[in-house]
Amino acid sequence: MPSDFRSLADVDRIIHEPARATIAAILYAVESADFLYLQRETGLTKGNLSAHLSKLEEAGYVAIEKTYRLKIPLTLCRMTDAGRKAFEDYRQRLKQFVETI
């Protein structure tokens, strides 16, 4: 197997899953986003989005804060420094792979 293909096999599997890659891309571009915004932008169900956010949070890539706006519950998500680095590395690996094939 050429080394180009091995580099793709070594991508971060947490981010590589399509729904999580979408979430990571959105959070990378903003300071923070609330749960409903992420749900609307990704098209995921509440349960699916919650499960993927949990995986990203467990990996230390996303920080989740549960708070209130007036009396309405609000879940804010932001990418951590570790998450930003992981996403940048992921993007770089994909870019290198695409450029070498």
C-alpha cells in the first residue's frame, strides 16, 4: 500500500465520521454555537446530534455548556484548543492525500 494511502488510514477517526466532521467544521468557523443552530445546520436529529457531540466532548474536542437564556434552557458548544488542532491536522491530512492522488 503506498504511503499516501496509509496517511489517509491514519486520520482521526473521531472527526472523520461525516456527521462529526460537519459539526467540527461548523464549530471551527465560529466562537460558539447553540444546539438548535447546530441541529438546523447539520440536519441531524436531536438524539443524533447529542450522541455525536458527546463523542467529540469525550475526545476533548468540544466543550459543552448548559445554561439558560431568560428561562429557556440553552446548550452552547465550542471547539476546544485540542479540537481546533485535531481539526487542522485532519484537514491537512485530507488535503495532502487529495493532492497526491
